[in-house]
Amino acid sequence: MNPLMLHEFHPGLGARFAELNGAQVVNDYGDWRAEHAEVRETAGVIDLSFRSRICLVGADRARFLHGQVTNDVKKLRAAEGCYAALTTAKGKMESDLNIFALADEMLLDFEPGLTEKISQRLEKFIVADDVQIVDAAPHYGLLSVQGPKAENIVRALELFAEVPAKPLGLLKIADATLGEIYLANHPRLGVNGFDLFVPNHSLGAVADKLIAAAKQLGGGAVGWQAFETARIEAGIPRFGADMDETNIPLECGIEARAITYNKGCYIGQEVINRIHSVGHVNRELRALRLATDLKNLPPRGEKLFSAGKEVGHITSAVKSPQFGNIALGYVRREVNQIGSELIFRMAAGESVAKIVPLPFV
């Protein structure tokens, strides 16, 4: 397990660690439900330095990346960003990506444990291009502030004269002590949120300042369990949980954010455009409300049935303090309308999963 850069910092806050795809994460700081309330009602600070981060440098970086991903990278100006999918020639997902155009490089942020795989995939298509791939994680960490009062917490640092207004827009400051810090507008939970890419030597100092500012407003440090619960409540799919190599992006509820249909060629475009022109996919990600008396949540992959026929499977399930037992899952289009009731079979017997709108309300 790859330890967090701030492995020695978090225990002082009562951290309990867990593992995610080979990376160490803070599961919670002793009371994940309180942390969940903070991120829903005020704001929480989460250490996302376990995520993968690479940079593309070289004169051809934007043109090259444009031909690899589903969104329009060429139109990005410096200090702008976009969300995209990286797909195979058959249109299957290899990863989703948050892409940021910096002055001299393209920064890619994605799920943990995928740096080698994604780097190799990109390198495979670098022929005569002036592009080099650099692992940014040994140099920069990632702290995120999420929740309704996230902007107040960022401003309380008194490092930034302004904050980026556009989603995935970013700005850079150079501090004599802390170094160059990048601030991105990134509502990861569907409300308000900001990411801070911080030099590793300053990560602890900035984390300490952010958490102190959050506490002043009724928030604090939050762990993965609270963050993941809020993500599922918002209906935001995560690669490795609700999206994987078996999915095409159009099934996953990310089409509007991740795909541009008039951008020109990229790997997988032919398949994705053909499916788009047909007008539908055979299955889609849906929100599921589960029975309130479930003692054990269904695991990822649990099959869903309608009239005795298998029609889908569950991808993520949580016991939400706000909404009870909820889940995300894929359901075939013929039975995935709001209000449909599906069955899944646990050791204790059958139970109902009802399709409801997203986000959960």
C-alpha cells in the first residue's frame, strides 16, 4: 500500500486509515457521520493526495491529448480545464480524467493506482509528437475543500486575491514560503468545492491552515467514508466503482460533461458517435432506494432482477445518514424508468430496489 505523504500528520487528528486500489486513504477521523454532516452543511477538507496525477509537457501536448480523450482539449486556454474519458478503440473506458491546462503543461488528475497504466496507454500513441509524460505525485499533493462554505475556507487562507469562478478553472500563486500553489474550482460532490495542488514540502502546513479555517466555520477534516457517501448521494459515478473497463461513457451519466461530438478524431470516437447517432444505450446508471431494514448492504456486482429476469447490477451502496439505504447501479433500458421496482437476492432473502431520480432527495 502506497502511504499518504501526510501519513504522520493525520493520526494527530484521530485518523483511521484504509486502502483504495493500492493507495492509503484516511477512512475517517473517528466519527464519519459528523464528517458527513460537515461536508453537507458547511465544508470539509479531504486529503486526496492518493489520487494519480501526471503532466504532459512538450509543444504538442494539447494536440496529442485532444486526439486521445472524449472532450475538446484544443479549445482550452491556460487556466481552464475540462472533464473527459479515456477510451479504447472499442469505446470502452480506461479512465476518466480531470484535465487542467497550465501555462506549460497539461495536468491530468484521476483515480489512484492507474498512473502506470494510463502513462503506458498514452505513450503507446506518442510517435513523432513532442510530448513527455511526467509523474506529478512525487512533487505535488492534492487537498480538496468541499461543501457549501468551501469558498469561505479557501479565502480564509489569505493566499488568493480571487478564486476561479468557472468549474475546472484554476489560478496559480507563488508564495515565498509555501511555493507555487494551484487552486481549481472543482465541485467534486455537486455543490461547491475547490482543489489545491500544493508542493509536497508545504502540504502539511497548508492542510493545517485549511482545517483550522474549516473549524472556524463549523467544518473540519473529513475522511473517505463521508466523502464517498456524499458522492453517491449526489449521483456522481466514480471510475473503479460505478464505471470500469466494461462501460462506454454514454452508459455512465457523464455524457454531457465528458463528450464533445464535433471535436474531430480521437481513440474510440467511431464507436461512441455511432451509438450516439442511434440514440440510446442498452443500460444506464440509475439511483436506487433500498429497503430501510437492510442489515447488510448489497455488494458491488449484486444482480438486479425484474419479473425473474436479470436486468442489471449494483455498483455502489451506502447507509446514508440523510436518505437511508441507497445505491447506484446499471439497469437495462426497458425497465429503468423512475418508479420501477427491482429485486436483488441476499443471503437473508429477496429485497426491493426502487429507481428514483438523481440526486437523492
